[in-house]
Amino acid sequence: MSMLLGVLTTLVLMLRCGVTAALTVGMGGLTWLMWGALQCALAPAHAFVLLSSYPAYTRQFEVGTLYMYGYETSVLLNEPQPLPVSTTKDVGFRVELTAEITPVWQHPTNSHEQILQLTVVTPKLSVKARQGPSPEGFLHKPSKVEMYKLHPLFLHWDNGQIKKVYHVDGSESSVLNVMKGISSLLQHQVKNVKETEVDASGKCDVIYKLADSTHVSKLKKNCRTVVPVAYFNHTNKVLGAQIDSQVTVSYVLSDEDKIIRKATSMETHFLRVEARKQSGAEVMSKQVLHLKGREKVNTPKYTGKSVAEVIKSISSKLQKKLLTDQLATNPDPKECIACKSLKDLVNSFRSTLSSKNLGSQGSAIAFLRLLKKVRESDQETFHAVLKDKKNSKILAQLLDIAAAAQIEPAHKAAMSVLRFNGLADLPERYLLSLSLSTHPSEFIIQDIMKLVKKGHNNDKLYETLVLTVASLTHTFSRTPNNMKQPIVSEVRNFLVEKLRSCDDELCQLMYIRGLKNLRMADTVNVLLEFAEGEARKPAIYATRALQTMPDSYITKEVCVTMERIFLELRSKHDSSVRAMAVDILLRHNPSEDLLRVILQMMALQDSKELNTLLLGRLYDLSQSSKYLQQMLNKLLKDPQYNNYHILGQNGVSSAFSRMLYEDKSANSSFSNMLEIQGGLLKRSTVDVFVESHDAQMRLLSFGIFAGGLSVFSGEDAIDDGEDANAGIEITLMDTQLRPFVFFSGQGELMGHVWSGTGSERTTALQGSLLLQDHLQVVPLQNGLNAELLLNGAISYDFAGEIQISLWNRNAHSLVEVGAAMVIQGVARVDTSFVQTLIEFNTGAQTQLNFISDLDFYEEVIMCLQMVQPNFEVVNNVRKLERIPGSNYVLRKYKRKLSHVPGKTFVMNKKNTELCNKMFSK
């Protein structure tokens, strides 16, 4: 009975005092009476009790008291460091000020809901100067921040969370962001809890941990921007950027009233190149807020029963309009550093952009510099540059940049100068670059699709249109939620319907190549039909398309079909189709029974070259697949398979993989499948891969095809039933280009032979394209914003030459794949009163030479060589800080050069023997 009486008495006392409290169970009746009386006595201090293992305490600011805090925040930029500490190599700045906080309103019935007024006093800027004092090196510099008119910021503080902020209309953006950073430190909980909060860092998952009654830690993860800002990244992880972030805040609370005595935040953000982790930048930011003192003040009395009424009262008292906002910050407008207009920038790079410089590092650097400017330019400005007669010789290179920009103004400007009813060279160049977009917009896809549906009299240009819209759609569909957009199904249905309605093989080949670029799972069944069909060339191209599909698309049904093709269970198939079919099977965990059948087929030796190719591929894949290696070792213990009939294939065909470049973060390698028929090249495919620890992409595929050349093979020639033909096929970043045919028909071939066409170096394909493309704005805990930018470009020049002598009965050809790559990353923090950035560049210029020599004087001997000359990798780091409105600029620069020795790649033993035999003469 006494217990019940105590509870009722306490509730009455609490209601009368207007105090809310959480009651701790287990007290006797007398204890409850004493507790209620104590609550009344402490009502002016607005005490409350937490359900935790620590004693009850208050944590709101007291009305009528001014709290003075010292505050400083610093931002440092550097190359990635093992520990978040300042070094002499940093650039950056520090802002120091006094922050005055006082409650100007408290909810009538909820003591934990207040309006806090935050005012900053005497802000000053220090920069990381060379002559700065030790240990941190900051030196005070005059800046605009000392001249700005400072307005108070009002915070709606509710039980440790800041719901809204209210600022004076016209407040300086940079100062407002700094004040939001201070306000974010005031948002904290004093209990162990996980929750989602919005503050200056954005919307974050937050974990609070109590060490004791006066020490709290706060860990923020997975912060997402709340304010809409530009963002894009490459859809292929290998060519993406890796962003790692960590944000922590530690609080020390006062013993008496548990307000913040000191708050320290530390955050680091790393920008790294996914394929080269040692290239990167680090943004480090720190905040320190410490209580300097407090004093009683006559706080202005603002009336109102709700927050809205109070804000209206404050606005009236100040005679200023207050805008409702949130803690999330808006990026400051960027002021260009040493900027030139687009026209002036093009003028300065005109010589570098010339065709003769494509494939050089200078060309790739110019591409990236201009790309940034084009993305900032409007349609009229860029159109004027494209139409400028001074730029007529570099128009193709400017179109490469327009395509890489992937914005509507640049696309419209490009399309306005292109003539699709005239020469196809420039339209094809633009479409090629456009097909390699990293984040295409739906507008651009729809615009190209209109041209595809319209059709074109030029078959080559129309095929490029088809291949482009397919590639754009594939990349577009890889962005989350885009797969459901109507344009994706529209393009897919168009290609499939057109393929099924084709009347000839050329038409079929074009749309099969289109489906290869589209790379959608629901088109695999269509490709399977043509792969198993009777028509030879459509079967070759359909099987090649399946060979390049993602592993997830290769289902059991696909493997069953490939098995039928290789074993020729229903009909005969071209050896190239069978070779690609068995390659698909071997790369997808074949069963032991299937491996037995494959080895038994090789024992028949009725297809010497195919068997040699298959044996090479088995050994090659077993080097990278532990499963296949174990299976093969198991079978070869059986004499039935470990014998000369299977392992002693003596063809010239080969399949092998070799490493091009090894790095801690990623490797570059190539895989070659070379098919010989009648002593002459039938089909060769070189796939160049870039592979990180959990992702892989096919950077380049270079294929050579030939047929109908039995006239050069002597008496033992095998007639393949084809007209004389030869050409190359190039796939860049999984985007198939239109095949380049050298000749078609024996008459055209002999015309080239007699005229000497191609006896001098001739460019087949050149241009510049975008590799990495990442832009991200990272809101910092201190209210400022860091922009992380990563761009990579490759400038390429594919060329070749061939000499044929009917008198000496020999031939020599050289194919050069020349390329220069530049990766450029930037981390920058811009405000209206200070700017700082770090820029890193990694570049290399190299080439691969494919050399083939043919001697058909007495017997057919062919020697193939693949050579990579010496090259250098250049690493540059540039750091800068600048104070707008002053002459102060600090620059730091570092350069490192690494040499990579050249090499000649071993192919196979048979090729080595033939080369020795040929050159021993």
C-alpha cells in the first residue's frame, strides 16, 4: 500500500513541476516520496534520468548562460599516409575562432527541446606555409574570413539531436558551412546506441559507445550525401576509384552538468586508383571544440509555444529573414585556379592534339585537361570551338573529347557539326568514342537510336550506329535501376527482331556483333541458335560473342550446347567454332567425364591443328584454375591419356597466356589463341586483360582473320572454300568495333600485291578515349566539402604495314598497337576564403608489336613474334594552396620515374623452331 501511495505522490509532484522522468524500479515507498521531492527541487535545472548503468545527469545547456568554446578545424591533403598525422609534405589550412552558444528558448513542457543560438567570433585563417612554426607548420594569413559579416545560426536541439537549423538570408556560404560543422559536434547521445543521423557529413550510420559517465565515442559509417551533388563512377570496378572513409568523434563531458567540455573529431578519406592502389590522395580533417568558460547573460526572450512561432519571433526581433535548413551542407562554388577559356585552352593544346601525336602521353594529358573544361562549357561555346577553322585538323580529336564528356550540350554541339549524309570518317570517329562512354545518359542513347531506326545508305556507318547504341545501352543498364528503363528493352527487342529478319549473312553478322556489345543475359539463347546453326560465319561470331559473356551468363544449357558443338553430335562445325566452344567449357569447371572425352577426341589426331590449339589451352587454363589442374593431373596418371597420341600433337597452332605487367593492386596479361590452317594463319585472337583482386575486364581484343589463301600454300594446300579475304577485328573495353577488311577477293588481293599498298606504315585506327571516370563530393564533418576526382585517358594509334614479294615468295607484316595512358586524380577542398588541392598523375607510353614472316619458296614456314619495347612509368604529384583575393600561393611538386624493360614473348616450341629455321638462312 505504501508503495502505491509513493508512486501516486511522485506522479502528482512531477506533473505539478512539469518534469518528465524515467523511474528506476526497486525503490521503497519512502524512497519514491524523496525522489519526487528531489525532482521538484531540481526542476529549474531540468534534470532527467537515463536508463543506463550510469547515474542520472542533465546534458542540455542552461537558459540564461553563455557558453564560450574555443574551436579550430584543419584540413590537410597529402599522398596516402599510414597514420593520420601532419607532415611537412602536407598542404592545407586551419580555421580558429570562438564559438558562443546560448539557449534562447526552451519548450514549456519538454526541457530537452531548445533553440540554441550559435555565434562565431574573430575567425582567422592559418595555412601550411613552408616557414610555419613547428610542429604543425601553420602560419596566420589575412583572408576574407576575417572580413565577412557574421550572423548567428539558430539550432533546433531536441534531446541530443539537431532537427533543423535557421540562418539569416544572405549569410556567407563558407562561414555557414563552418558553423554547421560546429553544430554537428553538438549533436550527440549519452548512451550505447546505433542510429541514423543527418549532420554536416550527410546521412550516416552512427554508433555511440559510453566509456564512462563523462566519456563518449561516436563512429560514423556509410555516409551518404543529402544535398544533390554530381556523382558518377565507372561501371566496371577494375577501372573505378576506391574511396575509403573513417570518421570518429570523442566527447569529454563535464562532471557537474554533463555538457560538452571537449569534443574532438578526426576523419580521413582516401582516393585510390582501383588498378593501382599506390596512386592516390588523402584528405584529413580534424576538429577540436573545448569549453573556455561560461557566464550568466540576459538572454533575449523569444516567445512561442512551438519552434515555428519562436523562429518567427526571432526573425521579427532581428528584422532579418530566417531560412530553414538542415545540418547537411552545400558545396561552395568553385573559383577557377589559373583558368583559361575553352578557346584559349584548345589553342594551347592544338599542336599536342594533332594526329601525329596520338599514342603519346602529351595527347592523353591534353585530352583530360580539355575534358574537364568541356564539361563546364555550354553548347554555344563548344560549338564555336568545333566550327573554328583553326581547329579543322584536330576536329576528330575534339569529337573524342565531346563524346567522353557525356553531357547533353557537348553531344548536341558535336551532332550539329557532323554530316551523316557525307563522308563517314568523322561520324564514325565520334560514334566510336561515344560507344566507350562510362556513364551515358538516356538522352544520348535515344538520340542515336533515332538514327539507327532511320537507317543509312552507308552500310559501314550504319553498322557503327548499331554497335554504338548496343554498347551505350549495355553500359547504361549497369547503373542501378537503369535496367528497368524502357530504352533498354527497346534496344534489345530492336536488335533481336532485326537479326531474325535478316536475309543474308552480312546482315546477320552485324546484328550478332550488336548483341555481343549489348551483353544481356536474355539474348544468350538467340546467340546459341546461331552458334549451332549451319551458316559458318554467323556461327563463328555468335560463339565468339558467347565466349566474351560474363561467367554468370554461361548456364548449364549453354554448356550442353557447347558440348554438342565441340563433339559435333548433330552436325559438322568449323574448327574455329569448336575451338571457342571447348574454351567456354574448360573455363567453367568441366566434369571429369567431359575432360576424358576431350582427351579421347585428341587421340584421334584427325584435326592436328585444332588438337594442338586445344592442348595448349588445357595447359594454359590449368595454370590459373586449381580445379582444372587437379582434374588434369588425375587423368594424366592414367596411361590411357598420358601418351604420345594425345600429348604429342605437332601442329603449329597455339594457345597461351603471358603477363604484360605486374603490380601490387592489379595485373595486366594477354591470352592468345592462334589457329593455323594449311600452314597459314586462319584466325588469331589476342585478349588483353586487366585484373584486380576481385574483378577483371577485357581491355582490348585484337583479332586477325584470313581465308581463301591456299594459293600461297603450295601443293599441300587445303582449300577452305572461301574467296581470298583478310582483316582485323578490334574490341576496346568489351565494345566490338566494325571489322576492318584488308581485301575481299583474289583480284583485290593481287591489286594490293602489285601496287604495294600497305608497304609503308599505315594507321588503321587512332583516337583518345576515357578509361577512369569518377567524381564524388565528400561532405566533411567540419562543414566543408572535399571533391574527389579521378580521370584516366588512353591515346592510341593502331597501325601496320605489309610487304609481299612474289619473286622471293615471302611476306613480312608488322602490326603496331601503340598507346599512352595517363591517370589523373584530384582531391580538393574549396571555400570562398581558401583553396587547397593535391593532384597525382601516373603515365606510361608503350606499344606491342605483332610481327609475322612467311616464306613459301620451297616449303611453307611461318614465324610469329610479339615484342614489347622498353617503356617508362612516370608518377607526378602536385600540391597547391591559395588564398583568394591575395597573392599567396604555395606549390609543391614531386616526380618519380620507373623503368620497365622490354621483352619478347615466347609463343610455343613449334613456333620457336620455325623462327630458328627461317632466320638461320
